[in-house]
Amino acid sequence: MQIASIETPAPLQVVAIVAEGKQVATGGDDNIIRLWDLPSAQPAEAAKPVKEMPGHGGPVTSLVALAPTGTQLLSGSKDGT
């Protein structure tokens, strides 16, 4: 079963499920973390990013949701941060 389709401007490196399964966070080769709402309707529609978090100087290589509600994410990047 397909839950959602996400089209990103750059290849993804990591995905973390947040907000109790209602959102996903992604990080990739464009150095940006994006937060996406997952659609609740079936058939699944293309997800849209609700927030973009730039700041890394290299591709995002790790993401962890520290809170199940999605209020805190921990990220790592090839820039060493």
C-alpha cells in the first residue's frame, strides 16, 4: 500500500517519521531538512512540504525525531555538524 508520494528537488539521504505518523522529515543532497504532511485521503495524493529548514553546509545524512509530536529533530550532515 502506498501511503504518500514525495517529490523532492534533490536525492534523499534520510527519512524520519514524526508527529505520530502524520508527518515525515526528509534530508538530502541539497542540505535542507523538509517537513511534510502526509495526506489522509486515499488514493494518496502527492505530499507538500510544510516547512524547509536550511542550515547545513553539506548533505543531510541523519535525522532522528526526539519527540513523537515532531517538535524536535536531531540532524547530522557531511559538513560535520
